[in-house]
Amino acid sequence: METEARYAPPDTLVRAGADFPVPDTLLVPDFVAWDASAGLLRTALADFDWQQERFVMFGRQVAAPRLSVCFGERGAAYRYSGVERQAQPWPDAVRALAEQVSAATQWRTNFVLVNLYRAGHDHLGWHSDDERDMGPAPVVATVSIGAPRTFRMSARQKGSPNHDVTLPSGSLFLMWGRSQRDYRHCVPRRLREKGERISFSFRNTANVKCPSSCHSPRGGESKKP
Ligand SMILES: O=C(O)CCC(=O)C(=O)O
């Protein structure tokens, strides 16, 4: 995690990026080729074991307004909103995407939270990815496929303006450094949007309960879920 505190993306990636006014963020529009995105969307919709999480809010159980699934290194887990999510083994297609992200960002990921927004009514509320499992200055690399959706960021100070960016299919949105400590983000409802969007938020969780038998060279398994 110490290395994440000093992380900065390589120049090659910065040169491929588009401007966005939030510090320590980078949008790379054409990170995944069109045909690869289309194939991944088909595989994800058909094969992933999508779950609808339930949270307790103001004493009531509520269903998350989206579906999700987690993959990663064996034993990796991630705790947020009071729920611990265990990684399922990387499916081949997601492992390949994780390797592409790691190579381009020069950063190691061991976990991905995948969100399925079935249409524009599905959304994600304001939050920061600042859980203890992520360390003090986490790197989060999100690959989007399918329908374009707005990603909104705002500084934590009251009254700060919103900064909106559209994440197109095949894009990579990278956050590091102060972007979680100083900003919050969300994916707002877009009721006119009828298409599905899937986001792959790659992370590096320190919460890895790894039995002694589990070490493979890259720390994972090649198996479809
Ligand atoms: O779907 C997205 O682009 C955002 C995902 C996100 O913020 C998260 O998983 O914490």
C-alpha cells in the first residue's frame, strides 16, 4: 500500500488521456478496442453470477440499485457499506483485462468490483473508495463497457461544484493520490438511458486471507465462474 501513496501513472498513459478538472484522475477514452468490449459485455451478461446486494440504511434493509460481482486473487476480500465481499476466481476474460490494466498503469491489482447498471434507473450513490482495506491513497482503475454513463465527482467541502465526465464504452478512468481523500463520486440516474453498462473497478485490497496452499505465480486461478 505504501507504493500506492506515491503512485503516478506513466507518461504514455497520461499522453493518451483527456482533460478532466479533478486532480489525480485520468480518463483514457479508447482503452479497450470496440470488438473486445462487445465480447466482454456478452460474456459478462451471460456468464457472471450477478448479485443484488442488500444494505441496512436508517435501520431498513434496502436492495442496491444495480447488480454486482467481485473477482480477484484467491482469499481477496473488500469491505464496504458494512458488507465484506469475497473475490470469486478471475474468469479468463477478466484476468486478461486486469493484466491489460496493470501493464498500462504500471500498478498491480488483486481485486475487481464489477457493477452492472441494467439501464439508466440503476445508479450508485455518493461515496469515496476510502475503506481501510484500500490504504491511505488508493488507486482505483475503472474500465467501462456498454452504454455511456455520467461519472460525477465533487470535492468534499460543502457547496463544491459537481464535475461530470461521460465514461464511454472501452474507457479507462483512473483515480489515485488525493482523489478519494478530497473528493466523492457517484453514478447518477439517467432515466432516458435504456442500455446496460458494466464497470470493472480494479483495486488493490490489503484484505487477503490467503491459505498457504493458494500461491500461484500471479496469485489467481484461471476458471470461469
Ligand atoms: O461504476 C462506476 O463507474 C463507479 C464504480 C464505483 O465507484 C465503485 O465501485 O466504487
